[in-house]
Amino acid sequence: MFSVLLLTILAAFLIVFLLAPLFIPVLHRLKFGQSIRDEGPQSHQQKAGTPTMGGSIILLALIFTVIKFADHTVEIFLLMLVTLGYGLIGFLDDFIKIYFKRNLGLTAKQKLFAQLMIALIFYYFLIQNGHSTEVFIPGTSYGLDLGWIYFPFLIVMLVGASNAVNLTDGLDGLLSGTAAIAFGAYAVLAWRFSEPEVAIFSAAIVGTVLGFLVYNAHPAKVFMGDTGSLALGGAIAAIAILTKTELLLVIIGGVFVIEALSVMIQVVSFKTRGKRIFRMSPIHHHFELGGWSEWKVVVVFWLSAIGFAGLGIYLEVFM
């Protein structure tokens, strides 16, 4: 099984590695360039025009790899449903931004409604296949059956994770690297829990984002856009749900959680006190404006992601 996971990672990596040089010029010709927020760090203005929607390359490679290496089980269907569904939302968001040449794509209500619909379909199939509504405390055997509360809990997980991962995609290579680490942790856990299809799916994502990182590392030649980030966020939440490690996602996805919390804290503080806690949120910009180079911020966040992933594996495997 372990050799299959390694082969899956390698195959997914090679597909993206070989496809990206073909896709990037096409994105250039279509003028699918990234718009940079005026209120963002001034050093980012030079990135304007860099091709975006590179997440479509990740999703294509994921589809090919999963078809080749994974059995067509209910678990794979559910994982692809969420990943491609959230990826489609991101694609529409990216396309509207580019077509109308503005920073805002879908409205917040439109995006939330679409995310809720996919979550509802996902929940329906889960329950039809006897999925437990019990949630376990990481590192213990203690579980709590949420009953009907599990549905809103699942919605919070899917919507929250997709948006938290989306917020992390703000520096060259930041999300690609942290996602590879988090999905790698889940590949190990799914393999350990005898969930081969989930393990293969997780490994496939590791390979795709590592292949994408070759072209997304500083200075980035392509960005994944919301097409990739929303898809990855939905995917990791779905994996956590299927492996019954819902609460463990807070640890393994610790970097994503911190990024989202920094935005919420900043907004609440500014609205209630008229003061900002951070120089800029998400928090990776805080360190940038504090004098750190973009590469230093990314490496420190990668190391943090390794620490969170290691802690998550330790709690589930050795506790």
C-alpha cells in the first residue's frame, strides 16, 4: 500500500509538472492575469498580470490520478464531489474577477449559497451510507454523538476550511507547501486507519500541489486562484470528515486556522475598538510588513505546518 501512495504522488507530480508549461502560456494569451488589491503590500503590485486559475491544472491532474490509482468507491465519489464542486465555485469567482477586471468575483452571498448546496448534497450521501454523527476528541477514545447538530457542524467545517485555506493563498508557494504537508499527514493517517481510497486521494493531492509548487514558488510563474484554494479547502475538510478526525483538522490545519483567526480578530478589533491588532491580515502580511522577506515568511509557515502535522499524527497514532 505504501508503494502505491508513493507512486500516486509521483504520477500526480509529473502530470502537473508536464502540464503547467503548456497551460501557463495559454493563460497568458487569454489574459487570465491576477489582479492585486490596492490595499495589499506595495511589493505585491509587481505580481499584477501573473497568470491565475492555475488551480485548474491541479484539478485536472487530480482527476487523472484518482481515476488511475483509486477504486471507484463511495468515498472517492464524495471526495471528488466536494473538491470539484468547490473548485467550480472558485473557477466562477476567478473568471468573473478576470472578465470584469475587478478584485471581487462572486458576491459573498452567492459563494456561501453555492458552498451550502454542495455541503447539503455531501451530507445527504454521507447519511445514506451510514456515516456516524459521532465526533472524537483528538488523542483520546472519547466521542460525542452530535445527532442532528452534526449537519450544521459539517457545514461549518466545509465552509470554514475552504475559506481558511483560501485566505492562506497570499504569498508565492505558501499554500502549495502548507497544503502538501497537511494532505501528506492525512495520507499517513488514512493509510494507518485502513482507508486506502482516502489515502490515495490525499496522496494524489500531495503530488499535484508539489508539482504546482515548482511553478508557484517565489517568484511565482502562476497562481492557483480561488479555483485551487477553495477546492483544496473543501477537500481537506471532506477527508477529515470521512476519516472521523473532524476535530483533528484544527491541529493538522493549524496554519489555516491561524490565518482565518487573524482576519476575524482584525475585523472584530477594528469594528469594536477602531484599532488594528496586526499590521495587515491575514497574518502572513503582518510579518511581511514587519520586515520579513516573502521567502522567509513562507519557509517559517512551512515549518509551522510540519509541526502541526507532526502533532496531529502523534496524537492519533501514538496516544
